[in-house]
Amino acid sequence: MRLCFPETFAAIAPVAGGGVMWRTEKLKNVPVLAYHGEKDSVVPLSQSQIMVEYTVKNGGTAELNVLKGYEHNDGIDYAYRETDLIERLISYRKSDFTHIPEPCEEYF
């Protein structure tokens, strides 16, 4: 879960993700809906567990949906096709539309 511009997103949904826990403080205003296959051998489930745990410890809102019996690729496919992930993401809305500078905007 690497989020460079947290003010850009109303919510995020990492699937079979992971990341570096010290960046989770950037997620305190961005709800996290994480999904991870229970049997993932590419990215261990523990990676999503750690990120969700630290996001919550840093004041954010995060939940982990463990996909029972799923590996890496089939878990990703299942999360997008068979869960309510897309509908849940669509349900989030931003209310602050303050201009967000583009990277290197000052040069153009």
C-alpha cells in the first residue's frame, strides 16, 4: 500500500498487497478496504495484516477481508469479480476538492 498522494483518493482497496508500515500514517484520512487470499504464496497474508494493523494504530480506518482458500492470482480475480469491492469503492465520495498540485507542475 504505497500512497503518495492520500488527498487524491476517497478510499483505496489493495488486493494481495503489502507495503512499509511507517507510511501508513498517510492513510489516516483514507479508508482502506484490503483483500488478500488466505493461501497466497506470492505475497504472504501477513503483509496485508501488518499494513491494516498499522493503519488502524495510526488513526486510520482499515479492514482486511481474507479470501478463504484463495492463492495470489485467483484471490485477486475473486476479489474484483465476486465480492462487493467495486460497489464499496464507488460508495465513497470526496468532499474536499481543493486543487492538488501535479508532480513537477511548477515547471510547466
